[in-house]
Amino acid sequence: MANLKTFFIDPQRCIGCRSCMAACRECDSHKGMSMIYVDYIDRVTSTITLPSVCMHCVDPVCAEVCPADAIKVGPDGVVHMALTERCIYCRNCVYACPFGIPKFEPEQHLQYKCNMCYDRTAYGKSPMCATVCPSGALTYGDYEEVTAQRGGKPINIFRFGKQEVETRVFLMTPAGSNIDGLEVEGDLDETEEEFNSSPLNFIEEALAARKI
């Protein structure tokens, strides 16, 4: 992992300010829409919030199920938005993503998702969301450097039943945790509106060890 520059989510540090969402809307490719979400884990019992971004899977199922080969993966592992000239608006990617990240805008005929600010990261700059995050909940940097500074353990293996998903984005778990992956339980609520779903509600399990 030495010298690997990648993205880290630390839900313990999120303060719910939504600066990341405001910064993400500045990207021209998103047409003023935010590709990052800030959700409450359980608004009834807690004010804990968490940022939700594309996890940039090593073997992205969104790309695998695309019949038009519209979703491309760069040599650096970034999973890009669907190419507008290829996308046929089937929404297979929306339904297939285990993290619930890709969205579809019917009026604009546009599939959109985080592409890790490729116009910035391709030139060595950090994504906009990580640049403005005041608490370090979102961090972009060298693997060895970030892990040395943080007390938690980064994981990038998520298990949905029998399906194991490896991601390029790392989730920081609480200090002292010895897990090598996150077991994700429960099914998505099929009656819930797709635009109102909580994309990364599985992170609740990563916070279970946090004393609040």
C-alpha cells in the first residue's frame, strides 16, 4: 500500500456541516448536483452523521451490469460516471450497486455519481469534498501517511451476505478494532424512493464500537 494515494472516510469525525456537499456542487460535470450525501445514522436516538460517497469498487458491479459499456474504470481504479453518448438510461447501475450510490436524473437523461473529482485528482490535487472538510472526516492522501496519523484501522472489504466487495475507498474503524472487513446485514427497503435512500447506512455497524 506504500505511496498509494486514495480516499478515506472517517465517520467518527463527521460533524454534519455538509461543507462537502456544497463543494461537490461546484463541479461542472455534476450540473450543480452534489455527488456526496450526508446522512443521519438514526435520527431518533442520535445526531451522528456520516458522509456517503462512491466507494470505487475494485470490481464495480455497476460497470458489469451496464449493457452499453458506458461506465469505465480508469487505470488508477476510479469508477467514472456513465458516458453520456453511451448511456441508454436503463438504470441497471442504480439497482445493482450494493452501496446505493449511482443516481439517475430523468429530466436531464443523466446518470451521475462521484468520480473522485478526476479533473483534480488526475493532477495530484485532492477532491473538493476532502479539501473543505474541517474535521478530517474525508481525507485524500498516501495510505501509509494517513494510517500513521489516525488511530483507527482502515478497511476496504464489505460483505453483503455471501458477496464480498473490495473497494478503493477505505473506511476508518474505531481505534482498537480488529475487524478485517465489515459485515453488512439487512436488505434495502424496496418501497423507499430511490432518491431518498441513505446510500451508506451500513456504516452504522462501523460505529458500533464508538462510545457515545
